[in-house]
Amino acid sequence: MKAFRLFVLCAALAFLWAAAPALADDAPRKAERRTPVVVEFEGNDSIGAALASSLQKKINVNNPVNPPREAKFRILLSTAAEFPSRPGVGSVYAVVWTLALSEGSMEYYLVRDLGIVTPDTVDEVADRIVSRTEGVSARYGYLDREK
């Protein structure tokens, strides 16, 4: 009985060892987004401007769009100093995601978010917005019927 268990264990380990390269190739791949993302910024505080700049850079890196599309996801980012007497302490931000199927058409309001950003958390907040954008585009991408 012990010999049979040892044989089964060795066979299972050999199977896993042989199947490991094949399983590694099946790792989930990031789906290419076909609808472009545009960032629109409104605000006059320095921390908000840094957030918008960081967000724009990260969106451009994660925004492979081929072929060009008429429909666009828009990230509307609005910021203001948290304390007007101390503008370098932090900013409040509001983000709204919309989808415009064509220029000049009505936009679909998708989701919104708000929060506080400090000089130390600009990149972290930008990463969070990019991550949420990926989720929004995956969830509402079906609205762009040309896919």
C-alpha cells in the first residue's frame, strides 16, 4: 500500500513538473483596450497639476489603441487646494469617467470617485485612477458597438 502511494505521489509530481511550462504560457494576458482614453483636467493647485501630469503619463503608457477610434473614454479630473491658506498640504480631487461614442454626441456618465491627494501620494493616486480606468473600460466597453 505504501509503495502504491509513493508511486502515485511520484507520478503526480512528474506530471506537474512536465505541465509547468504549459501552465505558465496560459497566464492571463492584459486585454488590449480598443477605445482611447482622454484626460481632461480642471484646477489651479500645484498638487492637482502634478496628479494630472502623472495620470496623463500613466494613461499614455497603458493606452495602446489600434486602430484609432471615434469613441473615447474621458477622465474628467477636477482638483482644488484642500486648505486655501496652505496650498502645499493637500488637494481634494473628483474624477468622473464618461464615454463619448462620437465627437459632439451625448456622453454616457459611467462612474465617479473623489478623494484627497498629498504631494507624497500623487503617484499612488494616479495608479489607483489608472487601475479604475481599466476596470471601467472593461465593464462598459460593450457600449462602443464597433468593437
